[in-house]
Amino acid sequence: MSPISNLFTDNPINVPSYGVLILIAIFPVLWHLLKRSPQPPLPPGPRGLPIVGNLPFLKPDLHIYFRNLAQEYGPIFKLHLGSKLTVVVNTPSLAREIFKEQDINFSNHDVPLTARVLTYGGLDLVFLPYGAEWRKLRKVCVLKLLNRKTLDSFYELRRKEIRERRRFLYEKSQEKSAVNVGDQMFLTILNLTMNMIWGGSVKAEEMESVGTEFKVVVSEIITVLGEPNVSDFFPWLARFDLQGLVKRMRVCIQELDAIFDGAIGKMQKLGSMDDGEGKDFLQHMMKLRDQEVDSEVPITANHVKAILLDIVIGGTDTTTTTIEFAMAELIKNPELMKRAQQELDEVVGKENNVEESHITRLPYLVAIMKETLRLHPTVPLLVPHRPAETAVVGGYTVPKDTKVFINIWCIQRDPSLWETPTEFRPERFLDNKSCDFTGTDYSFLPFGSGRRICAGVALAERMVLYTLATLLHSFDWKIPEGHVLDLEEKFGIVLKLKNPLVALPVPRLSDSNLYL
């Protein structure tokens, strides 16, 4: 009888013993595969158009637009922006899932094309992929560059620059002239940053010309970074650079290269690194590069330049807008300004100048900075993250390489988390001391959280608090006739006031010589 006849008879089939073992082995696997629960769905979201997806429906103020979508589709939703899938999360619990429970998987950032060009192929701390190279660079920067001792060593530079700006404001006050607060703060912070970068490497007589050149390039970089690039939404169009943004950024980086290389050359020619301690960030970074030359993960000249760019681009605009928003809120709420000034008068006195050493005894001033960053976070959607592997967040599937926004602007104004969330109330942080800048309270994340939390938090805190203390201690501030105080926000790579703050400084110290 043929083997097939066994299918139609009652005769038993002879199965070899090893066949039985194979069946026993694969049965549980087959059963698991058949019984396994299906992959969770993608998050809900609005329907888009073919090819372009939801791009035509985006609003200029993305942070507000995303909050409104969250009210309709829930705390996590998806958008198709061109050929890229984008997911937005809007609650502390979802932020915790990403930043704590799945931190490693979400430790990469989505890198725009212009940022990749700017940072020498993504070699900076913001855009470098998570791995040994990033860990090495982060460790070097935090432990050697942005530590308390190094930042303390630059205090004289900070004090000198801020007092020079105060002298300028005093002169304007004698002329009864109003000033654009944002412009003045941008110049202050940029000059301060330049001094910290290469104040010991570039001769004093050359600083002005280098500074002028540097400011022009930085302004162009900030403009280009803020432009939406069609090549980021449709990567297959990147080769054409339809808007010319990559070309513009390449021009910027060539100019910056010339400035950096010139400063490095002058520093090496003068032997500025032979005296032990570095006098500026450039010297510190070049020393670290030389010390790590034989390391498995060496620091290159391009790493050095990329980190210096992080300090300039990441610090200048964000610090400026934080100070401007804080001043606008205090001018709008004069009773809060008086309370801050009363604290300053009690700690410092009107017969003295503010020093950074006073800051630890100025809790209300610290609360003002926190409340400003709560209500007006400088990067309202943070730098978008990108999962290395497909993940599940909030019960929904987030595919590998999805662009993920965390809408901290929405989280930090959530009425279920914050009492009277749209009001500027610094005292809320006097009562809630658990909220700090470490990113462990997921309802307050102005600098992000997890492994990719901003490395420059300590530097930003020092610059904002010392500048604010000086402005409030030295002057009263009024809105001049013909100007209107408007706190409407303008969305961009950095959240800004839509209409610049123009105010009149009025001296309040007892001795005019303190301004000189």
C-alpha cells in the first residue's frame, strides 16, 4: 500500500521517534505565535492628504496647535508630515515613559539637515547618536567644562560684561531713552559667551572685530535653523536643496571654521595652553583633545568646534528670551517686581553691587526664573526624540525612527497639574521646592530629562539669575508712552515674544558711582 493510502484507512502511521520530539518542541512555539496578542495600534490622529499628509494643516504656533489636537485626539496622537511619521505626547505620565522607563531607546534626537551641516555631521552633544562617542563627549563636557569650578573661574568675565551693559543702560536712563530689552540682552549674552569661549585666546584689541564677525554669522545660523525645510519632510528631495537652506548653512560653517581656526592658531602661536589652567572654553577643549588623542574614542578638532557651537547657539538665544520674558512679566505685574527688589535690597542693599554669591540667598529670584520657564519654556517642544527600536507608549505603537515631540508647553500649563496655570505666580515655586531643573518632576521639564537633558543647565542658570538680579537691583522698569506691553508668544526654534519688549530703565541705587 502506498503511503498516501494511510490517509484513508484506520491503519496507524509509523512516525520515527525523532519526529515526535520535533513536534513536541515546535508545538509550544506555534501555540505562542498563534495566541500572541496583536501589535498595539498606532496613536489616533487627524486624517491627512496623500503624499503631503498633515503638512497643509499645520498652524504657525505649533505648541498651541498640538495642544488643541490633544484635546480632540487624546494625550498621544500621530501626524504624517510629508513622508515622516510624527508622534506628539502631552502629559507627564507619557513623558515619564519616554524619559525614564524607555530612556535608552529614546536617547537619539531627530537631526534636521541644516543642523547636521552646522554640527560637522552631528558631532555635538545635541545631535550625536547615543553611544560610546556621545557618552565620552558628555562626560568630558559636564565634568571638565561645565562643572562648578570651571564656571566659577569665568565669574569675572560675567561680572565685567554685565556691568558694562548696566553702564550703557544707565546712560540711556539719563537720556530718558527706552531700550529694546531683548536686543540688549542678546548683545550681553553673546559678548559674555564669546569671552568665555576665547577670552584668553584672542587678544583684547582683536575681540571687537572677531565679535562683530561672529555675531553676524550667529544671527544667520539662528535664522536658517528656524526655517522649515521641505527636505526634512521629504528626504528624497534633500539632494536638490530646494530652499537653499543647506547651502546657506554651509556658508555659515565655512565662516565659523575660519573664525575658530584663527582663534586656535593664535592660541597655539602664543602658547596660551602652557600655563596649566585654561583661561577659556577653547583652551579647555583643546587641552582635552590633546589628552584624549590616544583614546579609543578620541576628541577631534571638529568635536571641539561643535561643542563650542552648542554653547553659543544653545545658550545665547534661549538665555536672552528667558530674561526678556521674565522682565516683561515683572513689568506687567509691578507688585511682583517690587517683591523681588525688596528681597534684593535686604540681601544686597542699595549701597552695593549684586554678586553671584548673593544668588543662593535670593529664593524669590530663583522662583521667578522657574515660573518664567514654566509659562514660557524656551524650547516648547524640546528637541524631538527618535526611538532606535519600535516601542509602545501609552498603549500605542511608536515605530522605529518616528519623530517624537514632547509638548512641555502644554504639560506646564495643564490645569490639572498647575493652579491658575496661565497666571505668572513665582510664589508657587517657593511652596513647591521639589520642582527643579533636573528633569525628575515630569510636570516641569524646561531643560528636558533623562540622558539627553541639556548639559548647559548650570551655565544657563548662572547667566539668567545674575543678569536678572542686576537688572532688577539697579533699575526700576517702565513702559514708555507710545509703547504697549504685549506678552503674545511667537513660535520658532526658540519661543520668543511676538513684539519685542521696549522699556525705560530708571536708576534706583543710592550712589550713581555704582553704575560706573
